[in-house]
Amino acid sequence: MSKSTNSTSLKDRITIRQKTGDDATTGNPIYGDVLTCYAQVKDRNAGEGFLSAQGQRKSSARTNFIVRRTAKTEVINPTMIVLWHSFNHNILSVAFDDNMQFLTIETVRNYEQSV
């Protein structure tokens, strides 16, 4: 965690969502909002892209979201997802900073597109 992290650096709104069930027709997961808060967003790196056997390009991007630690954010865990700019990011881990005031949420977003 950088020493410059403070409340004024939390500028992006994110929504933490939890799976509530599966769609009966498609089988896709259905998510419900748990909380919306401000976060500092730090893009870490983009993963390697590769072509699948079906002719689709698959890639991933890792992003860290830093949020203020509150009673509401204490419930965040790796079974949830982060919704940011209309993209779902799967949570890999949640860690406290050194002085226990902020949480760092490490996420990955996998995406694919037809070639």
C-alpha cells in the first residue's frame, strides 16, 4: 500500500456484488448488490492473450481496488465480485493495509472476443 493512500484518493465508485442464484433458463449466475463505495483503482497488469480452439481470443486483467475499512466493507470476501465501469471483476483476495484503515481488493477480469 502506498503512503499516499488517503480518503481523498478514493475517487471511483465500485459496487460489491454477491451471487444470489442462477438464472433458470440460461444457467448464468445472478448477482445482488451488497454495497457501493468509493475506491482508489490501481491497474496492475494485463495478462497474455491467446487463441482458443474455438477461434476466440482470451485475455485477463488484474486490478487492485483500495477501499476504506468500515463495518460494511468487512464483509467483502473472494466469493463476491466487484462491478466497476460495467465490468465484473472476480475477487482473488482481500488484505488490510499496515495501519488497518484500508482494504486492498485484488481482482481479475477475464474476457474473450471473437477473432
